[in-house]
Amino acid sequence: MRVILQLAFQSIGIVYGDIGTSPLYVYSSTFTDGIKHNDDILGVLSLIFYTITLIPLLKYVFFVLRATDNGDGGTFALYSLICRYAKVGLIPNQQLEDAEVSNYQLELPNNREKRASRLKSKLENSHFMKLFLLFATMLGTSMVIGDGVLTPCISVLSAVGGIKQATSQITDGILIVLFMVQRFGTDKVGYSFAPIICIWFTFIGGIGVYNFIKHDATVIKAINPIYIVDYFSRNKKDAWISLGGVVLAITGTEALFADVGHFTVRSIQISMCCVTYPALILAYAGQASFLRKNNEFVSETFYKSIPDPLYWPMFIIAVMAAIIASQAMISGTFSIIQQSLSLGCFPRVRIVHTSTKYEGQVYIPEVNYILMIACIAITVGFKTTTKIGNAYGIAVVFVMTLTSAFLVLIMIMIWKTNILLVISYVLIIGSVELLYLSSVLYKFDQGGYLPLAFAAVLMFIMYVWNNVYRRKYYYELDHKISPEKLREIAGDDTRFCRIPGLAMFYSELVQGIPPIFKHYVANVPALHSVLVFVTIKSLPISKVPVEERLLFRRVQPKELNVFRCVARYGYNDVRNENEPFEKLLVERLKEFIADEYLLSQNVLQDCQSGENVNVDGAEEARHEERLQEAIEKEIEAVEKAAGAGVVHLIGENEVIASKGASIGKRILIDYAYNFLKKNLRQSEKIFDIPHKRMVKVGMTYEL
């Protein structure tokens, strides 16, 4: 229990910075044209109260947090859960052995099987649904990245709003410093965030109570939802439009789910229910009490409602809280891009792991500078929080709606939830989110276009990369070398000489030998004494235990010393950063050789015992000795090859559209994909392959 409470305290600093700083701008974004009727404040307070209760508290804390993928959350966690249960992945690289990974298994209830099977069958048999799920995941990811751009803008701009004269200069300065320190990693300041956000929640809750008692305690009436009905009947269309401001009260809610991997579900539930939720409700109630007596200050609600002696301490804490909120979203953006990259949905970028203590803390230089430029451009271009708020609302609600859609699939297919509960969820939570979505989309021309344009650009990049990635995989699958052809090549002593050393051929192909090998031997008439075809494969789980990472198969006959190795990684796994891949592969290969001989021995003994064949002790001992000699001889051959030198052979594929391809396909492959490829990092930089022992094999793929 002590550990859970510790994690609950630490989560306050990492998870709630964004939703915690929402009181800075919610009322000013809701009443953009001023307060027309004093009871409108009660209507908006009632909306805020029920929105925070329904979405962050009920939906996320009690429903969505149950859908973690071995403790990890986010859009990709939901997608990977569905991919594991139903075969909806678009690349045919599934292997039976994948299900044997210890944290791959899903615990499934046994009842309500029929409905779940029907839905599963529809998903597996529909290419459109597979594409749709992938697109929805990409859209959710793009929107969260958009959120990462907008959070620093609106949070810092609102926080420094206390100094009117210098808002723009201070904001730009803070944003530049914020992005420049990203390279040092959140670990350096990580859990020092929690006390600051705790002080922030104490201040906004305490000031809320002060304003509630001093100005108008009757705002407690807003707990009655009739005030929402009255607000809509009085303001009609304007009330519906104002929902775009109200929804900003729940910005950052997705962080509850996305960051759960750093903590535990129970710790997030405790911190939300005991600290964040009460503090936010008190803050909004206090601001409403203040506005009931001071309608004219609605555009500066937060700072005007602070008692004079606390103004400057509150200003400093607000700026610090805004920086922390921004930091959480920037870190979240890096993590999401890392997940996208490992699932073949994002171009190759350099990922720097900034902490040896916390695996999920990463820094991506290219993305960091793009985010910084985008943030400063938005702040300079929009200047006010109102337009940025319109853009922010769309990003927030889109992600929440997509999370709900994925959750409904998981409820039916994996949890096999009672259909009445699923319908209730859709009617209550789904209708509320769709209502908010319709409102934020209305402000499309007032800044709302920004996250959609940003998401469109990101989705185009992700689609181009993923589409060509899949085409390349199918090309290799169609042109793979048969086992007979490989035996013919490797066993032909007249054409090829075997030289000392261990060669590792890298390929995306999980089954079969890639065509690049045939291209290599056609030009180089020499093969190393031990050949290992290595495939880096991502599984739809967050992490693969190191001891289960490498899966070996031998290519017959044994004398060739040719092996296949599939290196399996989860989407949150670190690749070749702290583990020497070469050393690990050689050690695991030796273990595989020993296990293979022992397995064949056990099978032989079982056959003999089944046939009642009597073997005397001396014969058995000689057989054991011969077996041990064979194992030692082959292991020695591997050690000798590794000692002579390890060579990494990488396919440097040039991809072009095939003759007679459509204009769209030519643009996609010849221009869009090749432009991305030329301007991004090469595979050896991603896998930390030593340059001195690397050979690139060029080949053209006509897709």
C-alpha cells in the first residue's frame, strides 16, 4: 500500500499538469462574448461539474484504465490489444510462437462468446475494417501529437497572462527554453514535479473555497442539472457553441491513460479521486462564485479571482505548473512516436533514451525542433488563448471519441461485457463526447482547422511510410528464396567458398529467405562459415522479456550452419541501447544449438521406450558422449566464426513504382516515400550497427 501511495503522489506531477492548469482559461474561453445572464454562470459550472465527473472520473478512471496492455496505455495499447485477439494486422508476419511470449496471453471470460466471435470474424474478414482500425489509430496518434504542440502554447500563454505588457515575449522565451532542455530528459527533473503540482492544487482549491465563502455560496445549486437545461433554453445555439470552451476543462484527460505505464492503475485512481478531482471542482466553483459578483472580469477570471497577497506567488506557481503541463505532453509525444515507429507507422527517427531508470523516457531531436517551431509559430500567429482554445478543443475531443470507439470493441470482443452495459456506455459517454465534438467542429474556421491540418499532414506521412512498408514486405514475401535454392547456393563448393566469420543478414521477412541474399551471392562468390538471417519484428505488446526475445530456427541441412533469427520487440522496448545485440545473439544461438540436440535426443529416447527397445548402459553412455561432442563441436564452430569477425549485411533497397503503375502510385512511391527516406535516418543508425563491420547490399524493388 505504501508503494501505491508513493506512486499516487509521483503521478500528480507527471499526469495531471495539463488538466490541472485548465482553470487558467476555461471560463474566458467559454464566455468569449461576455456573460449575458447571471444564471449562465450556474449553467456553465453545472456543465463543467458533470463533464469532469463523466469523462475523466467515470470513463477514464473506472473504464478505460482497465484496458491497459500489460500496464501500458494509450491509443496503440488499445490497437495492440485488438490486434492480439483478432488478426487485424495488415502484414502477414504472425507466428504461432508469438502467443508463447509470457505477456502475450489475454485473459478471456468464457461467457457471451457468440457475439464476440461474430465481431471478431467480421474484423478479420474485412480488409476495409483492418484499414479503418489502422487509420483510426493513426488519427488518434496524430491528434495526441497535435495536443503536444498546443498544450505548451495555451498553458504558457494563459499563465503569463498575469503580466499583460510582456505576454508575447515571455511566452516565446519560456517555450524556447522548454524545448532546448528536452535533450537532458525528464528524469533530471522528473519527480520534483509532484510537489509543485501538489502546491498548485492546494492553492487553486484553497482560493476556490475562499471565493466560494466570500462571494456567493449559492453556486452549490449548480449540482442540479436543471441549470444546464435553463442555460440551453436561454442561449440556444450560443450555449451549444460555448461547449467548445467547457470541454477545455478536461484537456489532458488522455494523459491518465497514456502515462499509466509509468505508475499503476490503482495509484492513478487514488490520485485522481483524492487530489485532482476535488481540487478542480473547488477551483471552478470558486471562480463561478467570483464571477457571479464580477461579470465584467470574465476574460481574466483566474488572476482577478486571486486575493491580492497571493497574486505573485500564484503567478510564479502558475508559470511553473504550465511548464510542467507542457513537459508532460511533449514527453508523451516522444513516447507515442516511438510506439508508431516500432509498428512500422512512422519514418525512422533517432530515439535517445534519457534515463537508465525509467525506460519510457525518450527524446527525439528531429521531432523536438519541429514541435518548437510549430509552438512558436502558433503563439505568434494566434496571440490569444481563444483561438488556440478552439484548436485545442478539437484535438482533445477527437482523441477521446476514438478511445471510446476502441473501448467498445474491447468491451464486446475481449471483455465480453453485458450488452446492456455497452449500450449504456455508448448512450451516456458516447453521446456527450459527440455533442462536444459537434460544438468544437463548429469553430473550424476560428482556429479549429489547425489540429485537423496538422493531423492531416502527420497522417499523410504515416500512411505513405506504412503503405510502402507493407508493399515492400509483400514484395519480399513473393520473391523469397525457397529452402531448396538456399541449399543449392550454400552447398555449391565449386562456385562459393566459405570464409571464416559470422554474417548477419537483416530483413523484414519473418518466414523465408529474403531476395536480397540471392542478389548478394550473385555478386560476391563467398559466404561466411555461419549465416544468420535476422528479422527485427514488432509484436502487438508493450514489452518482450529479454530471455524470450530471440527465436531461432535452423535451415537444413545442419552442415550448412545457416540459421534464422527473429528478434521480437514490444512497442515500448529499447532496441540495442543497453544490450549488445551481437553478444546476445551469439549466446542465444549457442543455447539454441545445445537445446536442439538435447530435444532430438529426448525424442529418440521416447521413440525407443515406445517401441520397447532395450539399450544397455554402456551404449547409452557412448551415445551421450557422442552427443556432447557434437554439441561442443558446433558451439565451437559458432565461437570460432564470431571470433573471426561478425559482419552485418543490410539491404539498401531502392524502391520504385513498377512499369505501368498509376499516377497515384508513382507519386506515393517515387516522390513521397523516397523524399522521406532520403531525409531521414538510415537503418544502421536506428539499430546502432557498427560502421566498420557493416556491408550494404543495394537492390531495386519494383512495387
